[in-house]
Amino acid sequence: MLGLRNEADQFAVRLTDGRDLLADSVIFAADRPGATADLGLEAAGLEADEDGRLWCDDHGRTWVPSIAAAGEVVGFPR
């Protein structure tokens, strides 16, 4: 995140790629670990990184073709 500003009744969050996300409210949680500790990733053929997050492409697909990921297990949206 590069910046945050108030625009009328919304907040504009400036992302590092230059895009702005508009929202009614913003919660900022820096360095929050991924919520993967109790998911049994190994049994599914997946492994979390050092921050507890899963790798996925821009469409939420992991390297296991039948498993997609979103939310607290992948970090901030792309």
C-alpha cells in the first residue's frame, strides 16, 4: 500500500502498482500471517511459505490443479 486518502464518503487505497481501491472502510493489518496452520496442507500436496501463505496465480489457482485459494491463506488481493 502506498497511500490512503478520504474521498467524499469513501477511502481510496493506492496500491504499489498504481491502482486505487475504493472502500467504505479500511482495516490495515501489517504482517498478518496466513491462516493455514491447521489445514493439513501436506495431505493435499501443498506447502505454505514462511508467512503461512499459499502461492497462487492471479486467478487463485494453486500448483495443485483442483485447489484454489483466497482470503487469509494468500494475503492481500492482487
